[in-house]
Amino acid sequence: MTVLSFDQEGVDVVYEGTEFRMEKALIEEATGKEYPDVTDHEVLKLIEADPALSGEPRRIVEIID
């Protein structure tokens, strides 16, 4: 299971027991969107090749507010 923790400057990720940070600029470059408009599902797709997505995608702005 992948764990994502969002804040104003990026995402802390735990993936297969490895912890790392994805900075806001990296996410914006990879998605072609402004950071607040990226969804949690889009971030998960950057990390996992075939993620098990559940529920409705939520924009980062909705998560960190």
C-alpha cells in the first residue's frame, strides 16, 4: 500500500516500505498542471505503474485546506 501525505510544498510518500518526498515543482512538471489542481489519483499514478484507485479523485487544494 502506498501512503501519501500532502502539504503546501509537496508530498511525503511511503511506497513499498521506502519513504521519499515529491516536491511541488516535480509534480507540476510531470502532470502539466498547477499543484493545487493535481488529484491524489494523478500523484499515485506517478508512483505506481498500475495503482488500485478507489473512491473519487480529490484535488490537492481540497486535501490540504
